[in-house]
Amino acid sequence: MNAKELRKKIADGEFVKPTAGYCEGQVQANMFVIPKEHASSFEEFTKKNSKAMPLLEVVKESHYSKVLANGANLLNELPLYNIIENGKVVKQVTDIGEYYSDDLVFFLIGCSFTFETSLIKSGIPLRHVEQGVNVPMYSTNIKLNPVGIWKGDMVVSMRPIKKERVADACVVTSHFPNMHGTPIQVGYPEMIGIKDISNPDYGDAVDIKEDEIPLFWPCGVTPQNALRDVKLPFAITHAPGHMFVSDKKDSDYYI
């Protein structure tokens, strides 16, 4: 499937699962939706923390993408959405049409799923793709640069990499700075506040073999952690791992 075909399946209710491993070579994005009252400060927040929240597109007074996938409906073309009230997920839905108003601003943020095609083509296998599960994600003790009401700690995604390919994985992902770029930590989860690597805060646990080292990349779920601190009365996000699959190619963001 290409991205348009997948988004149609999503809109038709035929695909409700994580998007890792689908639509090879096409950019995937996190989504974050808040009232416009807080949009300008959040946009500045993303700029001050661009490694964790690389901003790809902002959609105002509309619910259709223009930059990443012209005409794509952001209300029903992601597999699963979180409805968040006062910092807590109160419901997961497959269509947010009933919640939409033109007061909402949509932020599409770079996702590490985008560089996974390049890792696989470089001969670096990805365990969550092999096992058919969501990538494991963890809250950390890495503080974000605060802006206005926005603050919090970074979320990271983890991929086990064979020891002899760690440097290669760092080089491959360095070419995608708009998709988090290089890992932020290699091999020492406790140094960033992860106490139990077998128990991720988001996503699914995966096997880590004896000849592998866990690599941690900044993750676009980070704004969802910030929401827990800010406790906005209302917000919408993608469900972790259930991304917006765009029409852009990975090569469009390769540097």
C-alpha cells in the first residue's frame, strides 16, 4: 500500500493498529491538537525542543493537511486518537469529527518511524517490526526547555541494535534531523531515568538479545507527557504508534 491507500483503509475503519512497517519510504508524523489560545506558545515550545518535537506542519482553521498530504483529512485518517481532558486520556476513538471546531490547531510532528526504512535497508533489523508490535517508549528524566505553561520531560523510543551496528545506526539516523536524528542515549537506560526497560510507559516491550544494545531516540509522544503537567481542559493526540502516514518521501527530509 501507498500512503493514500492506507489512509483510505483507515478512514473506512479497516485499519486500526500501529503504523510501523507500513508504507515503506513514506514520512510518518505524530499529531497534537489544542485550542488556538495555547497554540503560539506550544509552537515556540516545539522550536525550543526541536530534537524531541521537530515541527513539520501546522494546520489552522481547517482539518486538512496541505504540506504533508494535500487534502488528507486529519479527523479520520489516523488509526487511533486519544481524547485528553485535564491531562488524562479519557477515551480512544477512530474518528474525531464530533470534537472538531475551527478553534483547534493541528500540529504534525516528525516521527522516528520515518528513518526505519533506511535502517532496514542498511541491514539493521528492527525488533518491533519483526515481532509485529508497537515500538517501546519510555518517560525519562530529561527536562524540556519550558515556554509559558509548557514544560515536562522527554519521551524516548527504544530499538535494540547489534553491538557492531550501533555506530551505523547513529550515522543512518543522523541524516534525518527532522525525524529526531541521532539517539539521545546509547546503552544506559538508568542514566535517563528508565528503571525497568521491560516495562515501557507507552507501546510494547520487545526482546533485547545478549549481543544487542538498547538505543534511545527522542520521541514525538513527548507533548503528551507535557499535557499531563499542563492539564489543559481539552486536547487530542494520536494514540502512540498510530501515526499520520503522509505523502512525503523519506528522501524529502534526508540531509
